Amino acid sequence: MGSPGLINRNNGKRLGITEPISLGGPTEDDVIKTRELEKYLRDAGLYESQEEAVSREEVLGRLDQIVKIWVKTISRAKGLNEQLVHEANAKIFTFGSYRLGVHGPGTDIDTLCVGPRHATREEDFFGELHRMLMEMPEVTDMHPVPDAHVPVMRFKFLGVSIDLLYAKLSLWVIPEDLDISQDSILQNADEQTVRSLNGCRVTDQILRLVPNIQNFRTTLRCMRFWAKRRGVYSNVSGFLGGINWALLVARICQLYPNALPNMLVSRFFRVYTQWRWPNPVMLCSIEEGSLGLQVWDPRRNPKDRYHLMPIITPAYPCMNSSYNVSLSTLRIMSEEFQRGSEICEAMEASKADWDTLFEPYAFFEAYKNYLQIEITAENVDDLRKWKGWVESRLRQLTLKIERHTYQMLQCHPHPGDFSDKSRPFHCCYFMGLQRKQGVPVNEGEQFDIRLTVEEFKHNVNVYASWKPGMEIHVCHVKRRNIPNFVFPGGIRPSRPSKVTWKSKSSELKVSGHAQDNSCEGKAVSNGVDEGRKRKQVDDNVDNLRRAKCLAVEPPSVGGHAQQNSCEGKEVSSGVDDGRNRKQVDDNVETNPRSAKHLSAEPPSAGEVHEGSPVSTVSSCSMKGENMDTHSQADGFARCNPPNLAPSAVADTSSKEAESLAIEKIMSGPYVAHQSFPEELDELEDDFEYRNQVKDSRGNMKGSPIESSTANAAEAMPVPSSNGAGSSGGLYSNGSLEELEPTELAAPLLNVAPAPVVQQKPLIRFNFTSLAKATGKS
């Protein structure tokens, strides 16, 4: 367990771009709970054994020897004199989770080979070095990917998974003591080299910018585990990956330099629950540099203004590491931050434990409607390539569905994939679907996303390396019809499966009824109506698209809301029943400086009624009392002093001061220049997409592009509201056409979509049953 080290490690110098929020050291309770946390993480199997650690060191040593032999071999083959051959050198660096010291058993090692100017990437690295490795019996599962955005060679060496990148420097000789953190190392480097070096440079810079490395590692290990359990760990799915979580945790360590991991975890959730995105998270100031490389700056670069959750890398050239985040994934992560903050406060009151915080998110119980994306191939190698390509495109399906329905239909992508063991070369992905919470439902209105899905399939099927047998099918599936192979052991769990945080908070709600008007931060014990949380989150995300400078007002509590369950029973284990996401959306949207009162409209959810060929979704209503939030000068809700004990008042004052400090550190030169009129479709900007997509207007022999008519049988139906149209800029003349130029621009929410010629329904939901059931016709 680490000890406070701000003064010892940094000689009293401040780390970060602002002053710390608190220099307070740990209490005795922090020490005890940090030990409990470390034991919990060890019992969860997050630490590798000593034998595995030694094995990894041996593999890295062998790999370093191999690249040194390789560079001398190619130097001699290129006719260099004996002195240059003798001096020729290459060096292996590590980065990622292994370099940060937070890797677990069986995880791969991210490595970088740095070579001299005469060792080329295409001919020498993916040629000669690849051949040398393939001849070694220790090397297995070799998969070179030379045309990736960051070219990589993946293989196993003595059973240890290795991801090997290559950086060609402008040096004739690579010194053994090379320092790649110097910006001069990028002089005359090609784009692939700059991107390959970035991982090592960022990782090393993070370790330099945290006040206590051991506390940082324990906290990061905890947050990575939490993110995976809650389903928000995946950069490719639009959530956050390893480097993103490392940067977020490092910033918390800077703001609380003398805190132990127990407090750092709690403050992580508290800070990022109140964070006003798109204010960027930065560990240091952004340096322009002298090499002319583009750095993240929304004042100069229009594309940077569309980033919703900027998390900036600290090494030159500074870039946004979280550009994949979408409105939906930001909303989901905001909800999870809110949940984590409430549980940590409950833990301080001994009303929750680490098990509660790390409770797995029950994705397949959270929604009533899902999209199932199924892919198949002819063999293992084809499936691996096809799978990688489809995964890189799934985020575009989320963006397109939300944009074409004017953000009224929300998507929740599952970050993992599933395979049916009874079917060879098969893989499935899932997305949860729900209508935006709090939006009035008009009878007969539908979401028609047939063309959106067909457009997505078209873009996937123009894969440059497509082979016969590579197929993709998209269908709608209801919760009760989710295939069993997605569940552990192939057994569908009963509902409710176990006591969850939601059920615990419901119990606290009853016991704490007399304290309903207490502080906003005590939502755990006060029994806050989660239906209002979901409302607030949705509204916040909406304002995020329209505001240039956003302010977030944390929710306040008061009163109990009543709910009518859609299915008459409570959903278990982290189920999103439509009540929790509301508050987060409002938080992202609401400007505390202008909004005096918030009124949360109760959400509704959809129930699918299967039919042929169109499935329908009926909604259920949830009633909730209006939430009244009184604005404060600093933009945050004030607690109700008469209901608080003296110690609680002191705690409230501390939290208010902390909120003011958080507000202060978010003021910077970048936010005023940001604008979010609508989410940008990044297909045209995706480097990998440009490299691998064929000309869709040319001849594509064997390409399995399916027309919407041919695939009508496989599809699915999906909910609509407020006249939201389908693919406004698409033609529907029976064939798939390219997007019109205007479609690439952001559509206005108050503009009616262009009429679409009706086809046989593929994906459509409606909400006609609610009016009939409630007598509101």
C-alpha cells in the first residue's frame, strides 16, 4: 500500500494544470478501507503470480535479443560496412497496462520495437522479422496487421501474448539508453511511427505526472475492474479504453495528491459526476511543439469541437484519446459515475460494500428490445479478420440510428461479443434499444430504421478483404428471446437473480422516508426516485449537442415517486428500468446558471409484441413527482440545513467547497470554442475505413451486398416519437444509395424528415398499446 508522497516525490511542486482540491492526508478509516480494497482486488484475481511475472520478463528479454539480431541481419543485407553492422541496434519498449503496472494474469504485453532509419516497416519489419519469428517454435498464433491505423504484429511467445509495433527513427544507430520521451525523437518521423511512439510516450508521461505511483496503480486497477464489471470498458464500442481510464485516474491523483486509493476511488466518482463535459481532462498544458504536428485544439480545429468527452494525452502531440465517445455512451457512463458516487457515499455510512460497487451490470435484463448483429465466416482466420472489421464499424451503427431518429431512439452497445459453440465460425453482438426517456408518446408513431440498418450493412460489406462466407445479419430480438448462449454456462438466470444496489437503495428509501428533503449527495439513503435521474441525464445530453459552454447541476432530491412496473416485477442486477438514466441526462444538459427549477418528466419503456412481419412495442408509464431544484450562486443545489445534524452540515459544507473547486478547475480556454449542434458521422474521417473500403460505385465481384427487399425476413421492428423519421437523406427506391451531401451535415431537431417511400418493414417499433391500455386514445 502506497503512502502519501506529494512532497517526497515532487519536492513540493504542483502536478497538473491547477492547484489540488485537497492536500489532506488519509484517516485511519481510509487506511483500513484501502487494505480491504487491495485484498478485494487480489481475491478477484487481478494480480499475476510471481512465476508469471518472471516468465514475462524472460520473454521480453528474448524478444529484445531477437530484434537486435534482426537489425544486424538486414544491415548486412543492405550492404552497410562492418562498423555500421556492428553498431546497428534495435530496442524493445513496453507501454500500456504492463508499463503502468496494472496488468493482470494472461493479459497481453504492448511492446514497441524502435529501429534505425534503414530498417523499413513494410520490407524489413513485416518481412524479415516476421519470417524470423515464424521459424521459431516458441512463436505461435502469428497475425500481422500491416495496414492497420497503427500497424501491429500480434503473436504468442512461449504462451505470452505480444502486440508488437514498430517505429523507424531518423537515426543511423539506436543508442541503448535512448530516451523516447524527448520531442526530438519525432523529427522526420512518418505518421505510423508517430502513432506507434505515442503509446510509450503517453504512458511514461502519465507516470511522471502522478504524485504517488503506487496509489495511482491501485486506484487504476480498481477502476479498470469496475469499468469492466459495469460494461463501460471498450474504446471501440464508444466507451473508454485502458489509456482513457488511466488519464482520468491520474487527474484525480493530482487533485488529491495525499489521498489513499479508498478516497481516490470515492473522489473519482464525485468529480466526474459533477464534471461538465466537454470540458477537457488534461494532466498538463498542451504544448504547441516545434515540429508542426497537429495538437488537440477546438479553437483551431473544427473536428475537435465535436468531441463530447475530451481526455487529452499529455505527450506531444497532445490528442483526444476518447474521440469514439458518442451521446449514448456518454449518457451511460454518466449514469455509472452517478451510481458509483452514491454507493461510495453509502459505503462511508456503512450501508454498502465493495461487492455493491463492483456488482456486474445485467445488460440482458436492462432493456426490453435489442439489436442482434450476427456475423459468420468460412474459417477461423476469415472470422478473425471479419470480426475485427465489423467491430470497428459497430459504433457507426449507433451513431446513425441516433442521428436518423433525431436522438429519440437510444442505443446501448454491449462491449463484448458472444459465440454459439454449436455453430462454427460464428459471433454475435448486441445493442440495447429504448426510446428517449421523458418524451411524450403519440399513438401510432414509429421509428423506421430499415434504411439505416441496410446502409450500415452496405458499409460493412464493402470491406476490401471480403471473402465468400463473410456474412452479416441484423435482427431485432426481445428480452425474453435472447439466446441462451450469451449467459454464463448457457443458462438463463432467473429474475430477480440476487439482491442488487437498486433493491438495497429501495429498502433505504423506505427507512429514510423522513429524510427525503436532505442533501442532494445523500441520494442513497434518502430514496431518490431513479426515474428522475434518467430524465436529467437525457436532457443534459441534449443540451450538450446545442451548447457551446455547458454547466452541470447535480440533482437534488425531495419526495418519493411512484412507479408502475411494465411487467409487474422488479428487474434485477443492475437493470436499467428507465428511472436511473434520467438524472444523468439532465445533468449533462442543464445549465445551473440559467435554470432555477427542474421538472422531471416520468419515463416510459417499451414492450415488444411480436407479429408478422412487423413487431410492435407498447410502452408502460411511470409516474413521478416533479423535482424542484433551487439554483445556487455556484450552480449547485444547496442542502436543506434544518434536516441535517451538525456533522452532516459540516460534511455538506465540505462538499459544497469541493464542488466549487471542481467548478473552478474546469474553467479554461477551450470550452468557449466548442459547439455540439449534432453528432458528427465520422465515416469519412476514419483512416482505417478509407484504407479498407473499396469504391462502392465500382464493380465488386462476390460482394454480398443485400437489398432491403431480400433481407426483409431477417429483421426487426423499433420505437418512434415526435415524428422522428428514418434515414432523412437516403433514397428508398429499392436499392442502397450513397448518402446525399446534405445528409453528412447535422440535421436540425425542429426540421421534419424527408418523406421515405415505404418498403416491407425491417426494424420498427410503435407505442400504440399504451393509449389503448390507459384509455387515452
